[in-house]
Amino acid sequence: MAVKISARDKRNLHEALKTARIGDTEAQYQVGLMFANGVGAKADFEQALGWIRQAAERGLPAAQYLLGTSYSNGVGVERDDHQAILWYQKSAEQGHAKAMFRLGKMYATPHPEQAHNCFARAAEQGLAEAQFALASELLAAQGSQCDDLQAAQWCRMAADQGLATAQCALAGLYANGRGLATDLDQALFWYRKAARQNHIAAHVAIELLHGAADVRAKGRGRGRRKPVTDERRGDSQRWDKAAEFGDPDARYHLGLMHELGLGVPQDPAKAKIWYLQAARLNEVRAQLAVAKLAEADGDPDAIAWYRRAAQQGAMDAQFALGRSYSSGLNVAQDALAGLTWFARAAEAGDPRALLTLGHLFNNPMEHVAAACFGKAAEQGIAEAQFLLGQQFAAGKGVPVDHQQAFNWWRMAAEQGYASAQSALGACFFSGLGVQTDFQQAFIWFQKAAAQGDAKAQWNLGSMYASGGEGLKRDVQQAFAWCQSAADAGFGPAQATLGVLFARMKNPAQAVIWWTRAAEQGDAEAQYNLALAYAKGLGIAPDAHSAFQWLARAAEQGLVSAQSRLALMYATGNAVAVDAIEAHKWFVLAAQGGDGPAKDNCKRSEACITDAQRKEAQRRAAAWSPLRRA
């Protein structure tokens, strides 16, 4: 259908052409705009560009800006970024704010400092888009470059001018308390302003805020609040239309709306369509969303989408690729590729990747593991803080430093991490890294035990069993806590429970629990079980079993077991007499401080030859305890 051109517009174009032909730059620019928009004549982009170029070459900044935009977008001419930058620069040099902003956008990746200068000059002239660009820079910056307060100020300037993206961002700052005091009413106020301009991310945020409010209301016994605002009426077509002509961000958020049912009917198929549209336009969150949906469906395309998002720096995608390649999920297993992607995610600061690498490197490359745990710990990740404390306590990858161990464990413990609470209790109990404090030890063991930490339950049981410093001895509590830890399979607790049953004159139960602990490698339980077999307490006498359990305890360095094992070799009890082995174990037990072993060592030495003594001493010097992990 032909567009009717008014007589007045024809006259205006005719008059403008007269002035333009004699070289008036403003008229040339106006004629260009009229031909571009079909005012006074049929739209003619070739004519429009010709007149705009004349005005630009004569130095009109608005025309130079428009010509730069034509080259940047490929409208009426072949796209040419070099020409776009050239014309933007000419316009910007004359103070054209929009040209400065566009120039900054083109400089953003290769020359961030130049981009910042362009944004700053345009922002000072009051251009909302540039003000928001400065706010975005500050919010994305790290360390000392990050300035939430200044970012909020630039955001407000742009939002006050009606820029929807700035209004949405300002609302987010109010919602999260970044640069501004947390204020959900102000957050909703600005989200609604942006949503009325069909800003889809703002609409999603409103729905999420209302959803959170509904949950809180239900928690207080109230029903769902009545949705009274326009943005909650579920007008799906309205948002579909907005996203169809919108940027990738809008399409991503519309996908999110359909996936979660935010203000529109929940529709996973529609969500995937919008995610795909945004993902193909390089929207990294959409690429990640498509990858997750594909992975859930067992679709191998998940890897390709994860890779595209990962190459744009998405930590979640890098971690997912590391996980997929390491496990062979939806892709051929490749440990090296998995490690590479974990490393990239860790380098970007992903705490899950840092923890994964820390665990992978903890034995062969302990210093790398400590560094990984350290980076994650500095982000406040409780598990990493606990693991870093362990590294300092054991001197793995870092020098032994009980004070540092205590400090990191305290940080994790204060976040409620049970293993760290248990470790902190042990520090207070033993005085490692902090002054001994029985009461503090008891408090932290209690906190961890209440969360089911078996080691803390065992320690708490042991404290009740012995009492001290204001804590009354309580055998019932000791039994209860040790039983809980023992039932969870914790070897030392099973060993202690055996001792408690033995004290209660119930050797049969004692043997049951000692056996369970001994099979897990608990040396004390192995020794006690050996004595039970030797004496027939709670079990039929069995000298051979007694010898075997004593040997296992002795090999772990338990001095009392070494002393008794030496006697068995010396007397031929359940084993052939072996003077050399007997003397070796007497030597080791004596070195460990066992009184009877010192006397027996002297007697043994008097009964063996020089050669036997030397061999026994050689074996003792070569022996090292078998420590269980």
C-alpha cells in the first residue's frame, strides 16, 4: 500500500533542497533525514546517505554521527567498523555525546581505557546511556576499582532520564543493598518503571520479588497476596512482542519467564525457543540455560552450548565442561580436558572448581591444593576455609601454622560448618593455635555434634566420661554420644564404646565394638581386642587371634602392643620363638617409653648373640609405623 505524502511535506522538502544545494550543512542533514524517513518523498536511502555524507564532510557533528552509525550497522552501505570509528571520532571531537558513547562501545573490548574516557565525556554531558555504561563498569570492577556508591549515583542519573536498563539496574542495587541501603519498596518502584517500558528483566524481577513475598506471607499464616499490579496480569503476547524486537537480554528473560511461569503460563517448550534465539545471538546466560536443558534431556548438544558459554567466560559453563569431560557425561571421557576446564573456571574464581582442583592435587601437589583452597576460602566458602585450616594444621603445601589453622576453622565454624566446629573444639581442648579452654571446647563440640558430626560426638562423649572444669561426669551422656558416633561408623568412638562397656562389666558388648573399630584400623581397639582374646574376656580364648591383633596394633606404633608382641615372640606364645623379632620389638617399645620393655630389652640382649642383636637393631632402625589414612 502506497504511503500518501502530504503537500506540506513536499513543500518543506523542496525548500530544504534549495538551501542544501547551495551548501548549507544543516539543510543537507535535514534533507538526508527526510529522504531516510520518507518525508516529502518516497524513502530513498541512497539519496539520504548522499546528503548526510555531504553534511558530514562539511563538518556537521550530527551528520558525522549518523554516517558513523550507518557504517556501524551496515545500513545503506556495507558494514565497515574502521569507517564507523573514523566518523564517530570526527563527531566526538566536536563534542557530540552520542558519538562519544558509540565510540566507547566500539573501543570497549580492544581498548577499555579509551572506552571509559569516551563514556565519561558523554556522561558528563548528561547522556543516559553513557551514565549507565559507567555504572556498569564500576559494578563489574574488582577490588579497589569497584565503587558501588559511585555506580549507584550514575545509575540514578540515567534512571531519572527514563532509561529502562538503568531503572532495572537501580532497582537491583536497592534490592541487594549495593551502594544503597536495602529498600525493597524502592526496588519495586524502579522495577515497575522499567517494566512499563516493556523491559522484560524488570518484569521477571518483579515476579520473583512478589514470589518471595508470597512465601513469607505463607510462613506467617497468610494467603497469597492479591496481584493488583498491571505487570502481574500474565499478558504473554505483550511480552512476546517486546522480546521479538528486543535484544538478546530480553529474549533470555522471556525464556526465564516461560521456564519458571513468572507472569505467564509455565511453558518449557516456549522457554527453550526464546533461550535458543538469545543463545544464537551470543547471550551467554541463554547459552548456559540451553545447555542445562539439553543436559537434562541427555542431549549431546549440551557440550557445544556449554563450550560456547565457557568461551565467553561463563564460570558455570567452564565448571560444567570440567565435570562432563571428567565423568564422560554426554561426551567421550577426557581427564586432561576436564582438568583444563576446571582450571579455567578456577582461574575465574569459581569456588566449586577451586575445591575440585584442591582435592585433585592434594596428594601429589599439595602447594597447588592449598592455593586453590585459599582462593575459595577468601570468597567465604566454608568448606574451603575448613580444608585450608587442615592444610595449615598438617603442613600440607604450606608451613605448619596452628594459629592460621585455628583462624580459618573459626571462620568456617561461625558459618555453621560442622567439621570446622569439631576442629575448633579440638583446638580449644588441646590448646593448638589458641589458649586451652575446656568450656569453649565443649560448646563447639556440642554445636558440631548436634549436626551429626561423629568426631565431635565422640569427643563430647569422652568429655562426659571423664568430666572436668565444671562438667560433671555423666556416664549416661557419655554412652549416648559415643553410641551415636559409633553407629555412624566412627572407629575411635566404637573403640571408646568398647571401653565403656568393659567398665560396665559387659565384655561381650565390649568385644563387639572393639572388633568393629579394630577392623577400621583403630590401634587401641586392636590392642584391647587382643587382650580379650588372650584372656577369654567376652569371647573364647584364642592365642592366635590375640597375636594377630597385637601385631596389627604394634605395626601402627602402639607401644604397649609392641611390648606384648615382643613377649609373644620371646616365649613362643601362638608363634614360633624368634629372638631377633622379640628383641626388635623390645627395642622399639623401650624407645617409645614402655618401662617393662626397657627391662626386657636388657634381659633379651643378654640372651642373644652379637649378630642377632645387630640384626634386631637394624630391623628396629628400618621399621616405620603403618599409618592409616
